[in-house]
Amino acid sequence: MAEILLVLGDVLDLVDDPAIAGDKAHRYYSPGAILIEDGIVVEAGIAAEIKQKYAPKLALEDCRVIDHSGHLITPGFIDTHIHFPQTEMIAAYGEQLLSWLEKYAFPTEVQFSDPAYAKQIAELFLNELINNGTTTALVFGTVHPQSVDAFFSVAQKYNLRMIAGKVMMDRNCPDDLSDTAETGYTESKALIEKWHNQGRLSYAVTPRFAPTSSPEQLQKCQQLLAEYPDVYLHTHLSENKAECEWIKDLFPHEKNYLSVYDNAGLVKKRAVFAHGIYLDDSEYQCLANKQAALSHCPTSNLFIGSGLFNLAKCEHHKVTVGLGTDVGGGSSFSMLQTFNEAYKVQQLQDYKMSAFKGLYLATLGGAKALDLTAKIGNFLPGREADFVVFHNAPTPFLAFRLAKCTDLHERLFCSMMLGDDRMIKQTYILGKPAKNAAFYASTLYSSNNAQEELA
């Protein structure tokens, strides 16, 4: 028998980009309701109308009502760029990208040759995402296949929609983090065969970035994309000025950074390029023409000192954009805090970014970047019921501030500017509550001493 849920609350989602559709881009139902059947949205709307329209379903004994009346409900957040192996090194001090990789990222990632360690971090990482309201993410593993096995095994246990891949890196990196063009191909192929389209899991071919992949390895990436047309391509692009200069030295015959990937056949639909700060007009246009996407990672771009992402240019060229936390270069798992920094980055460029645009980038925009709008991103019929419930009073001060809000935009803007994981009252995965602070606390530390320190 079908499991039927009626979720009550103030329901908000996006059906288009506010930069294109204006106020028609969002839908708001207050008091609202979402009818869910077997984890799939049947319809969202005004509560009284949903109750009347679906009265026979709601009269069934197995129908459950989840009452979040007065609380804001949005689709689950979609993080379009994040590194799960860098969880333990978040907030690493004092370096910019290339030295940061050498000093912090690479030494941390070496540990993921140990499957038990990889699984422990995957548990912590995924629970941190859930606690912050993130229900889908595009995720870097390490060069070790066991890192991806560990990640997917935990994600599958929680029934999360996740996309991940083994890093491919055959030059300009430590020997114990290096593969070859051939082993990167064969290991990635085996992982695709094992995990891609298993339940809610998908695979991303994942060259770290052009400086650490030889032309031969980039061609092997293209071969994987040709053999498995529905997998993703996930890498970095034009994040840092020194990195961009390095590209010129490594690829002197290429027109620009993006052309390195384009000439290797990697710029396509379902290709997501993190950062994209230092692009020329031809690169924006190439991304748009080939339906590739950018992940805007503002906390990382500010923390590592990389630069300012130009959202207005993306809109002008019609480039698809999602938001990414980019942990551990990024300094927070929270998509609310990611919006906080994105707003400031755009303010510095005379672009006034609305809260509706921010929610779009964190939900439907991310779904578009991942080519998943038929499954996630809003509450249209047939979408998977991944959603978050905002807290009205996560702290005394926020309760005070939110009570002063006079309209929906102010309420959403304050929640996104001032909120963090405490703003997320509950996260639902296919209609089932997933945020569990007691379980999460038990996974944070493996030693008794650490537990005692917490107490």
C-alpha cells in the first residue's frame, strides 16, 4: 500500500530563474501543504485546496500528517561542488590555492587509501550535509577507488541522491596520490559499472584540474564520457590567477583555460566546472552553447583569496550556475552561509542579488546544473520529496529578528544571511526525516577522549 504524507507549512519553491521570470519565478503557499506518495511529490499548494482535492487519499488510515505550520519549507539544497576527503582540514590557515593544495589538501587526502577511515569520514560528511539541509551534492573523492566505494556505500544507506567520482591525477602531484592515464581510466570504469545509477547514486568522471592531468589522461576522461553518456564530468576551472598562469605554461597552444577541456571533448551537458572566476566572453559563450555549468563557490573564493565570481556575466551569456560550498577550501557546509558570502561577492560588483535568486541557485539552479530538474529542485508533481524545514526561532536573537520581518523576501533574506545549521529544523529525504543530532554527535569523534572533551 502507498505511503501517503501531508506536510503542512509555508511552502516556497522556484519554477524559473528570477533573473528571467522575476516574481513569477517563485511560488509561495501560506498556509501551504505538500502531498507526498511513496516519497514523490503529488502536488504542492494552498493547504485548504490540497485537503479538499485529495480528501479520499487523506481519509486513508495510512495517511500521515506532518505539521510544520508557520515554518518555511523549501526544496532540499543542492551543493554543486564539494570535497568529502577535505572534511577534517576545513578552515586551514593562511594559503592560496596552489600552496594550500601542497600544505593541506594533498597530505589529508593520502589517508583515504584506508577504507575504514574513508567510511568514517563519509559518515561524518554526509550527516553534516543533512544537518545543513543539503540533500544532493556533486562530490570529489580522492585518487583512491576505496574513497568512492566508502562514500557511495554510506550515501546508499541514507538513500541520498549523490554524485561522486574518483580523482584522476597523473602529474604535478605527490607520488602517493598519482594514478596514470590508463589506471585512472580502468579504476573509474570499474566504479561506474559498480555504482552509476544504483538507486539514487550517479558517477562523475573527475580529473582534479588540467594542471594535474596529462593530455593523455584528459583523452581517457573523454573516452569514459563517450562510453557512458549519462555520467557527469566534474573538475575545476579558472579559480586562481597563479593557476591560470600555470595553464598558459602547460598548454601554450591553447586559446584559454576552458579550451583545454573543450578540445579534449569534456565541455558538454552534465559537465560542471567549479569556480570559473577568470573567464573571457568566449569561454562563457562556449559553456552556454554546450550546456555545461559553473559552480559558484563564494566561501572558498574568499577564504583562499581566489577572486570574485561574475554572476552578471553568467546571466548575460545564459550560463547555468549552481552554488557550491567547496569544503574544505570553503569554510562552511551551510548553503545559507554560502548564500551569505555570494551576496557579498555580488555586492562588491554592483549586483544586488535577491534572496529568491539565492534560493534558486541553491535548489532549481543546482538541479539544472546537474541535469536533474525532472527529479529534484522544486515541488512540481513527480519530484522526489527532498525538502528542508526552516526553524522560526533557532536562537533568541534570530527569533527576535525574524519576528520583525514584514514580507516573504525579508524573511527569506534574513534566514539566509543570519542562518546556519541551527536554522534547519528538519531535513527530509524522500519524505522521511533525516536530521538526527544525537546520531550525528556520536559520529563526530572516534575516541573516548574526544567525547570527554565535548562534555
